[in-house]
Amino acid sequence: MSRYERKTDAARIGHNPRRSVMRTKGTHLFPMMDRVMFGRPAAAMLKAEAERLNAKRVFLIVSRTLNTTTPEIKKIAEALGERYACLFDGLAQHTTRQGAVETTRAALDAQADLIVAIGGGSVVDIAKIATLCMEHKITGEDGLDGFEVQLDEQGRRKIGNFKGPSVRMIAIPTSLSGGEYNAGCLVTDPRRKLKQTFYHPKMMPLAIILDPQLLPYAPESLLLGSGTRAMDHAIEALCSPQGNPLVDATVLRGIELMREWLPRAREDRNDLEAANQCQVASWLCSFGLQARVPMGASHAIGHVLGGTCDVPHFLCTPVMMPGILEYNLPFTTDAQAALAKALGKPGTPASEAFKAFCQSLDLPTSLREVKVGPDQFELVAQNTMTEFFIFSNPRPVNEPAGVLEILKLAA
């Protein structure tokens, strides 16, 4: 029996092909996070949080574009006053080990006692991994070896027993993906061109600040793609056999809000009500992340498309999710019916409803549109089998052939 087959046997436990979205048993997990603050200017909210936490050396990790083309970072630094320690920008789109250790060295030099990420998903991930690196004085790329989440023989996550960060972080997101609502992060290992997951409960932001005035600065493709990425978190939680009623109800409401307000935010980039509603939608869509509901094939394949094929993370969902919904349909019938209704298309196949929504936003909905061809499918399939989320997909994927089937649906 191959290792993929052994993992599949374990993954099949608890799978109900036609389960209702109303759960009858389970567990809800709460994150190591204090609060989400929304609808108000970031500078004032961050100042209040720094005072509450008695932080003396606040280290800002920011998007360079936001720092050099807008007044927002200067406002935040000035509001912090003497608590402001230093600023670091210039990060790559895909979080890398090199970026992680460079940021860590700067934070250690600044004697930071609070890290604040202001930007998109890569900025947030760099801040998370920097808190771990600071704790363990990791200032070289090889120092991260052994901290990454690994797989055991049954395809289950194997997390190292190491001390979590004592210097915590706050996230101020400027896109909608929602990755800030979990304690894990993705870091690309350039030696293998693979994204690796790092996790500790204390890598979770202590607070998340949602300022609608920051969202209009996001490029349109990032705004729209990251909105669908938040919906990805919602869909995979809704379809997961390990969800719960609180998560289901919350993410369905998030999908409804995103479907309604994301097109409005696109139509008028200065509509702060639309921006606020989209940020709330992202928060609700990401509720499964907060509760540690395992994601599935979309996350597994998306991680590989980014690390191996350089596809922007925010475009992986519109490209992959329609095919994944089609693949998973026999195991998620009721969940997909609820999803189609939340997308405003009751009675329509959820795969078609989601694809139509993405197309209405002029997002790519096939692999060929992001320049991933059949000649790359085999490598993507092999690399996906190193991703633990592939083994929590609602329809079991027991070998690369299953991934290939999904890729062909998305071709």
C-alpha cells in the first residue's frame, strides 16, 4: 500500500457524501486573539492598542507602495509618537525565507516589543514568521528548518513542539483575503520552490484593525482577487466535514455580503461604506480559519501554484474553485446548495454560480489564463501531495492522479 493510500484511508474517516450543513456534533475552537476593531481610522485604533498593551517599541512592517505613495503610514507613525520604533518595507509578493530573516534582523535591531503589519497577505505573513524568528533568534534562512508543519504517514499535520512568540503582532490588512485571521503563515523555500506552512497559536495577531479608508489603495485586481480568496476560506470551511454550526452560519453570511458589496467597491473605489462592508465580509468569511477548520484542495493546490508556478495567491481561487466544487460535489451536495443560495443563484450548481461571479469581476477562471499549462500539471500534482490540506479535502484525494483530475477541470 502506498503512502498516499494510507493517508486516504485515514482521511475517509467521518466523510459523509451528503451531509447537511446543520452539524449535530463537533467542537468549536477559539483563537488566541483579543479583538477585531473595525470601521474607524487605523492610526487612532493602533495608538489605543499600543497603550493598552504598554508597548514601548512598535515596529511597523508595511507595504512599500502604501508607504511611498500615500500619507497613511506617516499618519500611523505620528500617532504612535514615542512608541514608534522603526519601519520596514520592500517585501516580495510571495513571502520568502530571505524576507523573513531580513525583517527579523531589523526587528531585533530595533528591540521591538510589538510588531504591526500594514498591508496585504505577504506583509501579514512576514510579520507572523518574524515573531517566531525573533523568539528563536533565527537570522539565517536555514534556521527555519524543522519549524515548518510536516506530514505524518497518515497525512495529518505534525507541528513541532517549540516555544511560541513572546513578542506578538497586530494586523492592519489592506486587502480582503483574510489570512490575518489564523495563526499560520506561508513562507516559500527557494531551494525547492515550495511554500511551507509555519504555525503556532501565538503567531495569531492579538488584534486586527479594519480601516475602510485603506482599502481603496489596493489595486483593483488585488481587491477583487483577495475578495474571492476570502470566499475561498468560507467555501472550504462550509464544505469541510470538521466544521460546526457557528462557522457555517457565519461564513454563509460573509459570502452573501461579499457577493453584494465587492462589485460596489469595484464600481466606486472611494465608497467607504462598500469598503467597510467588504472588510466585514472578509472577517465573516474567514471565521473557519479562526476556528481552525481544516481547509481543502483549493488551499493545497493554491499554495503550490504560488510557490511552484508563481501564480499570484489572490488569483488562485477564481482559477481553481469552480473545478474543485465540481470535483467535490458528490461529497458536499447540501453545502453546495447553501453556497449557491448565498451566491444569489439558488438551484444553480455552485461551481457555475461561483464561476459566473468571478467572471462578472473580469477575473481569470482557468489555469491557461494564468499561464499554467498541461505540461506543468504533473509537477503541480506531485508537489500538492506534500500539502497537508490535500488530505482534509471533503472528497478524498489519495494520490497525484486525483490532483490531476482537478487540474484538468480547471484547465
